[in-house]
Amino acid sequence: MDIERHEYDVVVIGAGGAGLRAAIEARQQGKRTAIVCKSLFGKAHTVMAEGGAAAAMGNVNSDDNWMVHFRDTMRGGKFLNNPRMAELHAKESPDRVWELEAWGALFDRTKDGRISQRNFGGHEYPRLAHVGDRTGLELIRTLQQRVVALQQEDERLHGDAEAYIKVFAECTITTLLKQGPARDAGISGAFGYWRETGRLICFDAPAVVLATGGIGKSYVVTSNSWEYTGDGHALALLAGASLINMEFIQFHPTGMVWPPSVRGILVTESVRGDGGVLRNSEGKRFMFDYIPEVFKDKYATTEEEADRWYNDQANNRRPPELLPRDEVARAINSEVKAGRGSPHGGVFLDVSSRLPAAEIIKRLPSMHHQFKELADVDITAEPMEVGPTCHYIMGGVEVEADTGASSVPGLFAAGEVSGGMHGSNRLGGNSLSDLLVFGRRAGAGAAAYVDRLAARPVTPDDVMRAAEIEAVAPLSRAGGENPYEVHHELQRTMNELVGIIRKAEEVKEALEVVTKLKERAAATGAPGGRIYNPGWHLAIDLRNMLLVSDCVARAALIREESRGGHTRDDFPGMSAEWRRKLLVCALTADGEVSVEEKEQPPMRDDLFRLFDRAELSKYVTADELADYDALVKES
Amino acid sequence: MGYKAKFRVWRGEGGEGALEDFVVEVNEGEVVLDVIHRLQATQAPDLAVRWNCKAGKCGSCSVEINGKPRLGCMTRMSTFTEYETITVTPMRTFPVIKDLVCDVSFNYQKAREIPSFTPPDNVKPGEYRMQQIDVERSQEFRKCIECFMCNNVCHVIRDHEENKPAFAGPRFLMRIAELDMHPYDVADRKDSAQEEHGLGYCNITKCCTEVCPEHIKITDNALIPMKERVVDRKYDPLVWLGSKIFKRPGSSNPSGSKAG
């Protein structure tokens, strides 16, 4: 069979924020870089991000700095975050945002001409650099245009625009290639197919950066696009790397709930940051009833105080609508379950009674447009109906904080596909900045790895042959199971049984279904030819979705506590003992998912001391608290 | 609420193809893309269609619905009667790969021909200062989701393949305007807009503005002002004289908006 072959130094899989930033870095460090993505260039899921990029620039409130941002991030993640990642993120995100501006991004401005910053859930100060409510589009377009600028430079220098950085759009990677079967054998490339032609393609490369985003397409109600099939998570597992924190999935509190065909599409948190409030069917601002103990001193307890906060943040506590996302999502879930929901099974999000119409259209243009066009609702005149939607997975490839390196030599990961940065729950706005900070670091990590290699790795012939057989298998099973049906059943199962609230029996049931679906998926067939055949593509993506769902369910069953994006009905409390443990998923030799407990790396002393004792005592064990006391005494 | 709708969808590849008739279920609140997806799941598993976000934000699902360029995800079924036959075809200006999917590489080629953002050398990241009012003009153009429907509908290339090499299309002429109006861009883009990217081909029929799903006023706010900037340069006797006597004066003003 005819296989197209290319040789690169670094192959980046995924062309969202993390992938593009990684590729730009690798190219800037002189590496020949390929960007491989399933969609057209510039369409990746990053375009959906609305609110902004969190960066402690202090443009709006000069009290902000990396330490405050670090604390907010750890608090939002319920202290399960990899502290080194949270530290790097808080320190470097301002530089990453400013760099975008130098590449042509046009953020909204403050009166003195700096980048404006907006309030968001869990952030102590206005911190999100934004462009209206289309920040993700600005980010991806800027990075896309930066890639083009580098190509123009290469055209001038080498007479070939694609000499050092080339985009392979509508190209899907099915397997990572390695020098041998051993878990620690190095990466030697990546294998896949062109969606447009069905032609197989092989990249020979010593380093691969995974930047494939999330896994939302395993759920029915999701804000995620079709691309989010957990490809990078699965590719990493199959290559011998491990995943952490897979039980933690963020259900964004405000997705559209009606009409049914748009159920799950995101309603930006900026609606609440800019004054929008949540009400139940009785017209009550119910979030005041759901402020958890750990946040009691930071949130307003009356509507009057909450309303004053928008204009005077120094003397008032923030409204509880701006609690971290996991808290708000659970609260909405409880209201609906208690029979106080809106007509279509959500709650009301109202900005119409809070801001003048012109102001709403100026601040939230995409939301105004989206509701008008898709739901026939004018958000300047009436409330929106919203409910939780599967939005983001905190779990992902276990990586070294500084370089994005996984345990497999030559394999790197950044952005949503990597794990650790956000702990058990991600704050809004911390994703776009995560992409930039760790995309750059993974690109640099990959470049440095390539520099250290003595010789280019070689893929054994049998590895190539196996990749080829697997990629085309569904085409030869033309009478096989319908992949769309298997997919729908997986989505329903995960939504109902491993969703926002979990119980041991239900998760066990889900695992049984997933096992059966794996058998059915292996028998799916795709009628039709090789040219742009979505049935074939889905049959291949199913392997990834099922592997990832298996990890999510297994880890969810083992973690017997509730924390961030993992809520167990049968274990409602947060446990200080469990905070010290990470669940690590890997594949056994016979392809089964294994889960092992691992100790969470401790926080460095200087970071530990950034917190006050009263707050720490809500999260950490008595032993850890004694260590803290000793630290303080020492100084 | 559901009913059976009549759909005619273009099927085919490699330059060959025909309209195929389908009868398919439609439910309340659905958009055309939902119905295309139902066809895939139940009747035509290999039916090719591009899509991503399904919320009008990525610009992937551009097709022609009853002959009009539309995003499949933003065209509600409630805008048609239950008895109407709905015809879905690929964008006409670009070659069809298969079914509803076109080869849109023309657009990526043109994107690469427009010189990139060119800031002054002496401003470091973090030092940029711009007023909101000065960034708003370019911000409007940066709302573009690159659905390429403006380029698809533009008659300069829709019916004239021979114009493609010399014409960047509304999308990328707007990109030139965006950069020209960027407070920190120092490149001179006026002559090249006219001479290299085909601004002169545009005779402001506003078809691009009409199909823009982001409601960007492409003609009024980007193309016409850009034409005016070109004309100002060409017919201003002082500028003309200057360009003959001295080296052409580019916009080297590093802050504040440029003339125009």
C-alpha cells in the first residue's frame, strides 16, 4: 500500500492554542516542525473559548501578582494541582499574553491604553485579558498568523515557505510510532491518514508533542466539538505513557439547554462576571444557599453586598455566582433535582435586568448573537435557560512540569491533554493561559530533547505494518456494526452513569457497558470509499473515546471522596488523605487499563508558605499542617 | 413536533456528482447541520460534511442552502416550511472534494500572500499602549471566523476562475485593511492592496457583507475605506511629488492611528 512519508524534528499533533504555541517555539528554536490537525487550520476548539486568558498583569488592579494568581489556581483546584505547574503558569502567563500583542492580537483596552482585564469565577482580581466574548478566536487567529509570518520569513530566507514549519490539515494520527515495544522505548514518529483522500501518511520524527485537547465527545451534553475524542490521551496510553487525574471532569455550569439540538453549547462565564445572576423558578438567587464552608469568608452572603461588589471590590465580597465552576454546576444540578428548574430543565441566567441593552450587546456580542440565532431568545430582554455541560477534563498525560515531557522518551504533551496543572477543577480563564505557557514549554522541551539525541530513531517494519492494518481495518468490515450507534450509546452511558454526580453502582454499570462497547467498536464497519468518509473516521476515533472513558470510570470508582470535578454521592466529603493521592492510569501488556495510587508531589516550602494556616487547615492533613507550623517557626 | 422533511443533497467526488433525494426526520429547534448529521447516522454514513463547533464560531460548515451561502449550524429548520424541499450543495467557487466538502486551499494560499503584522522595532512586548477607540476598527475585522463565504459569493471569482490568481477576495482584502488600520502596523499596504491583491477588482456590490455570518460590514468598513486610502495616495499631488523626489514616505508613526 502506498504510504506518504515525511521527515521532521518535531511533530505537533493538534493545532489549537497549545499545539500552535508549541510548534512556533520548536520552529523558533530552529527545528523542522510539522503541525498535524484533524480540522482545517484555524478551526480548533480553542476558537470556542470566550471569556479570556488569565494573567496577573495587574492592569486593572495593581494588587494582583503571580502569588495571588497561584493561590487562586490552587484553591480552585482544591489543592490537588501540581504546584510547580501552577507556579510556572502564574509567573509566565503575562509574558505569553504580551507576546501575542506583539504578534498582532488586539485585546480590549483599559482607559490608559493597556490590556483590559475582566473578573471571572475564582479569580480574586480582574485578571482575564479578553476581546469581548471571543477571546479564543483572537488567540487562535493570532497564533495562526504568527505561523504564517514564520512561513513568510522562511520563504524569504530559503525560498520555501514550508521549509521549517508546515501544517498538515485534515490529517488524523492513529498511532504513535516507537523504536520498539518496550514501555521506555523512544518515539520514532507518528502514523495516520489524510481525511480528504484517505491516503496513509507516516511522519518520521524523534519528538512528538500531543496537543489534542479533551474528551467531551464521550458525553451527550457537551460544549466540545467532534474533534474532542480523547485522541492524545489514548495515543499516549497506547505508547506506554500514563495519565493522571482522569476522574476530574469539569461540567461547565452554564450550557444552553434549549432547543435540544444546541443542548450543551457554552454560555460564557463572563455573563456572570459582568453582572448576570442565577435564579430558580421561584425567582430566587439561589447561589447564596450553596457557598461551601471553605469559601465562606470570600463570598457575599446578601444580594446587597454582592451587588455592591461590581463597583467596589475593595470593601465587598464577591457574588456567589462567581464561585468556582464545580460549585456552581452542582448547585444548578441540585435546584433542578429539587423541582425548582426552568421549563426545559435548567435554571435562569439573567443579565437583562442587570445591564442596559446596549451594554449587553457591547460586552457579550457572541452570546447575544448565539441566543438570538439558535434559540430565538433576546438576552437583553429576557433571561437565558442554562444547565451544566461537559466542558473540560482536568486529567491527562502525566508530564514533567518544566518541559511537558511524558515518561516515554520523545513524547511531550501540553494544554488540555496534559494533566496536573488544574488539579481537580480548572478556573475559567486558566485554560487559554495554560495553552500558551505550557505549549511554549513543550515546544522548547521537544527541541531540547532532539538536540540531545545522538542519532535519529528508526521505526521497525513490523510496527509500521501493524499501524497500517489497524488504520484501514474498518473499511474492510463494510457489513459491520454502525459506528454512530456505538458512539451514541457510549455518550448516553457516560452522561448518565459517570456524569456530574457519581455513585459506585452506576460507575460499575458504566464499566460493564464500556467493556461491551469495546467489543462492538472492534467490529464497526464503514461502507464507502476512502475519500472523506466520516463513518470510517468515527470508527477509528471510537477506540480512543472508549479507552479514555474506561480510564475516567475506573478512576472515578476508586476515588472515594468528592473534590472539584469529581462528586461521589456515596462519599460527599472532601478528604485530606485523598488529597495526597493521584490516580495514575496506564495500559497493561494485554491492553487493559490499570489504575495505581501515587503520592502527590509536595509543595515547595516557599510556595506552601504563601497560604495562611486557616485556609490550609481545610485541605491538608494534621501531619502536613505540623510541617507548615515548623516552617513558619523556622523563619 | 417532528416531521419528515424533503432534502436534496449534492453527492459526488472527483468532479462528478448529482443531487440525491432524502426524506429525513426533523425535530423542534434543529438546524440544517443536525439534519445532515441524521442523514449520516441513519442513511448515508459516508456523507461528507465539514463542521466543528456547531455554534457559529469556527466557520467550518459553510454550504449553500437553496442556493444561498449559509453556515449549516446557524440555519434553523424553522425558517423553512414543512413542505419545502431543502437543497444543500457545496460552495460553488471552490473545487469539490466530496459531497459538501470543498477544497478551500485557495484561501490559505491568499492568507500567506498578505505581508504579516509589522510592528516597529523599538516597542517591546508589554509596552504596547492603544486606546479602545483606535483598536475597534480592526477588532471588527478580527471577528472574522474564516467561513470563506464572502470569497465564495464574490462574483469576481465565483464565475471567473481566471481572476483567482490576481484577487485575494473580500476576506483577505479585509485583512489588509485590518492591518492598515492597526495602530502599530508600520508596513505600507496601500500600493500592494491595489497592485498585488486586486482591490481594484472589487466594485462594491456588497454581496460579501450580505453573507457574512458575523455581520461584519466588509464593504463599508474595510473595502471602501481601503479604496479611499489607495486613492488618497494616488491622487494627492503632494504625495505624488514626494514619491518622485524622496523615497516613498511609509507610515512610520509608531503610535496613534494612521491617517485614513
